[in-house]
Amino acid sequence: MKEDVMLSVCMIVKNEEAVLNSCLHDVSSFADEIIVVDTGSIDKTREIALRYTKNLYNFSWCDDFSAARNFSFSKATGDYIMWLDADDRIDEENCRKINEWKAHGSGKLILAGYDRPENGGVYIYPRIVKRDAGFLWKSIIHEHLVPSEGTEFLENDVQEADFVIRHSKLGEPDYRRNIAIMEKLSEEELHESFWLCAQCYLDCILAGEHKKASRYLTLAEYSSTPFEDRLKDYALINQVLKYRKLYDALIQWNAMYLTCKKGVEF
């Protein structure tokens, strides 16, 4: 009989006293190990974290989300690692589903639902990785998980679990902070990642920075990412703009989509 996998939950936090207790209460029902990396809290975040785990670490913030997340992953010892933010919530049913997944967990990358009410729906995100599969976080902002060079995937290495995590952010994200970090991104990195250009464009639109948004829209249009690989990101941004009723930006975004589609054969 297969034993349950050991699941480490890794988080990076800063001044999250309003939401962290609720999140960790949920997490404690399924996590075998909780890793909390604090990037400079001055409220009760650390005190709350210590109620649930002894694995509390300091990380000097350097305007690099991937660096902080990779540090958190480096402290995990479980078979699998799940990432969460302090304002994520998992209800009782989905905690039960995560425990059920642990009983038969396999694969290298596990996708799961992420309910983002502020963006109008449930999206599928990479949520759990096998610790020894070599995944790393990439990009200083809008960080995303990527396999290490040379990692090979077999048919069942990428799987989709049926649990959903709900994003329960209090208020709007700090778009101004995001934009300040974005400006440190290199042209080369932006050129290589349509996903990154698209997310930067969206942040600028939501912050009302339309001139800056136009720059990222142009970078997205001329991204080296193949058109076929852009489709899910096109759809995601389209959905958010439509939900937010940002119709001018929606027209602009779809005009770029149609321009890039020309000459593409399916």
C-alpha cells in the first residue's frame, strides 16, 4: 500500500497579520511541513507564523520575488512542495481533497484551480512540484515556475488535481510597487517571455499607467514566444480586462492578438 507523500508548504510573507492566521489554520490540516520566509515584517506576522511552525526564516528583500521563493523552496524537506500566499484560503472540502491527493500523489508538476474573484474566475496554476524534480522560480516580478535545464517530462509527469485555492486579498494589489520592480526587467527577459510582457501590461492598465502599458503591449507583440504558446495567456488577460470592464484596453489587447495571428496556420 502506497504511503502518503510528505507535503511541504512554502510561503513568503511581509506584514500579513490580517490574513496569515486564517491561511495557516487551513494549511495545518494537510501540510507535513510549513516553511514561512519573512521579508521584513514589522507587525505580528512572525508571532503568528511561530504558532504553526518552527520553520520561520528571514530573507532580506531585494525586489526579487523569485529569489525569495527559491529560498523558501531550499528549506523544504518534503517529497513535494506547495506554494501559497498569505491571503490564500482553502476551505474544508478542498483541504480534504489535498489530503486525498497526498494518498496517491505522483508526477513532477501538479496543476490546480486558483479562484481569483478580483479577476473574475478560476484559473489553472502550477501549484505543487516534486522537490527533487529541479523546478525553480524565474523573474523578479510575476514569478513563475520553470523546470531546470535538462529536465525531461514523461506523459504522466504533469497532472491536474481537483482542489481549488481561493485568493482572498484585502484590497487591491500594490500595482505601483510592481511597476517599480518591472522597470528593472531586462529587454532580453521581456522579449523571451510573452507571459511576463502580458502580466506587466495588465498591471500597468490596472494602475492607470496607460503610457507604460503601451510599452509592454509592444514588447508582447514582438515577443519570441511562439504564437501557439501564447494562447492561454491571451485568453487570461482578455478575461481579466473583460471582467474589469476595461473596454479600451480590451480592444487594444485584441487588436494586438489579431495582428500576431496573421500568417499563423493551424
